[in-house]
Amino acid sequence: MGVGRPGTSRGLPAAEVARAARAIGCDDVSYTDDVGDACDAALARAGADDLVLVTGSLYVVGHARPHLLSRLP
């Protein structure tokens, strides 16, 4: 699981979200304060038959979508 924070002050710090994920049993959690970096890390970890799922607020998805579209064929 990768956690990133959109470029807005309204979001929780990525480290706090990562701690919450670990507290509910997600053992493999990485985080960064940049959604684009989180997307790049997810793409790097994904295999050819894997999917990358972006969830969260519309701010997160709004930052992730153009970033991913610029990197995918």
C-alpha cells in the first residue's frame, strides 16, 4: 500500500495515514508527501497483470490521474 498527500493543506499527513493503515493490519505500507511519487512507486511495484488503484478524496484522484496518464501508454 502506498500513501501520498495531494498538494492541499486539507489532507492528513501521509505518515499519519500510513500509521492508521498499519494499525488495522496493513503491514506493507510506504508513504510520501507527493501523490505523483506514490503513483510512481505503485507502478514500479506492479507486475504486468496487476492494477494500480487510486482511492481517497477527489483531490488525490485529481492529482493522480494526469500523472498516471502521462506515464502510461
